[in-house]
Amino acid sequence: MKTRKIFIDTQAFMQQGFKFEGSVLNRIKKLGRSNLIEIYLSEVVKREVSSKISEKIKEAKKKSSDFIKELSILESETPKEVIDFINLVEKHDLQELALSKWNKFIEDSKAIILDPNDICNIELLSLYFDGKYPFSDGKKKNEFPDAISTLSLKAKMSQPDDLVYVISNDGDLKGFCEKEANFINLSQLSEFLDLYNRAEERLTNIVHEYVDNEIDWISENIKEAFLNSGFTFSANYEAEVDNVIVTGITTHEIDVIEIEEGRVIIGVRCEITCTADISGPDYDTAMWDSEDKEYIFLEYFNANMSFDDVYDISIELFFDEEQGEFTDISSVEFDVGSDIDLYIDDGFPYK
């Protein structure tokens, strides 16, 4: 590990689904709180994360409103538990609650917010008009926030020995890091944690050996956890998802997130392909009766579909050095949550 300083981009928080109590972000927070690492955020990142959290809450509320609208077909027969849940959602300020978790993460991790007033405006304009990173062709104006972030960080790390890990999978930010000797790019936070653990913990190398030897067993547990999840269909949230069958699991990255004697949490990025039976109402072909407040000519579909997506997973395992192997898997958690959204990007194939 070349430095204990890290700059976290908005995109890295998005990768973690803004789960500030999840294993990765919680570990980063603990390291920062214990002064074992220095965490840097730009004012742009601070505001961008707040904005994206607010957007997610608004989107969730919209889905809730759409759900309520569709429940009108039940009229007075809507279950009381459903009504109570809807009232509870409307009563609480979920946006304020979500933003408070973000602010608490900043405070607890002792994150340092970079002052945008420290940047050189002449350098910013030069990058813009010369089309240099992070200003790529076709999206120059959209990259001003990234430019402000990177130049704020550059102003802070002004000495030759001021190295910093820049955590982001953004292509333009990666390009900027390639031009700056002090910036070391990592695609995700789990990569940094793996570097940290490799430098700090003797056990990390042992665990990587165990992982290599028992990858099939780990993959089988991932498959089991996947099949035990709840499923939704991204193109139609009223559709039923049944008979999910995993057809393939490919592991891309495995990083050690947290380790102690006999126990480890690893972060796994893997690609899972599956098939599933999808059925439900086809609102795209139906008509909405504005007077009766209901859909008419509503047809239903039933189709077997294929899905392929990449997931980030946290796995807690126990191991025995004398036996030289893992002894148990305590938990397998998908970072997206207990419900997995099966996604296709080309519409309904049954049409």
C-alpha cells in the first residue's frame, strides 16, 4: 500500500448503493474514525451524493404512489396492513432520514471536505478549452463537477510525496489519474480495503489461498443465496417472478474487506446468468379509463426470460489455520439488498 490517503468519488458510493451501514462503507468509516486512513471528499461529491439519495427516495415514493393508484381496483377491500404501511411511508420524512445517514458517515469517518475555492481557475479553463481530462469529447460541460473535484484534490496534494488513492470507476476520472503522478486510481472501495488488509494483516494472504482452493464451494453458496432472494422484474413491478434457475456464475474479483483471527468478510464481484418465468399485466397495451380510474382491455403475459447481471456480494466466513480451510459461511449478502431486480434493457421480449 503506497498511501493511507483516499479520495472517494460519487460513483464509488453509488456502487455500494449508498448503504452506509453495509460491510464496505462501515469498514471505511471505522478506519477513518480510528485515524488509520485519511478520507477526502470534495464539496461536489458531498452535494452529488445528497442529490442522488434524494432522487432515490423520490423514485421510491413515486413507485409507492403508482402502487396505490393500481390498488384502486380493490376499492374498499384493500387489506388494512397495506393501508397502514402506505400511511406510515407518507408520515415519515424518509429523505431526511436517508440524508442524516450520509451526514453521519461524513462525521463518523472524519472525512475531510476539500474547499473548491483552492482550485486554480486558469487551470480549470485550460482543461476545458483544450479538451483534456476530465473534459472528454461531447460532454464537456457535464464534466465541470468532476474537474472541480479533481483540481480541489490536486491543490490539497501539492507536494511530490502527497500520494492519494482515487476511488472511482468513472472513465474520465481514470484518465485524469493517468496524467497525475500523485493520483492512484482504484475502481472500487473493496480494492482499497484489500490493499489495506494485505499491508496490515498477515492473515489476508492465507485467506486468499483458502478462497482459491474453495472457490467452487463459495460459488455454490452464492448461488443458494441468490435463489433464496426475492425477485422483481424491472420492466414491470407487478409481474410475478417464478422458477428462477441459475445457469452460470463467473467470479471477477475477490477482495478482503475485514479480517481478524478466525473470521473474515470478503467482497465478491461476480456475474450471474439465470432464467425465470415472468408473468403479469401488460399495461403497455392497455388503455386507461380516466372516468372509472381503471385500465381496460388489460391483457396478461407469461414468458420465460434470460438475465445476465454483475453483482457485488459481501460474504462472512470462519476459518481454521490448523485445518487450513474455511469452516463455515455465516452470511452471504447481495449489496443490492434482499430483493434482486431482474433487469433487461430491450423491453418485453414476448411482444
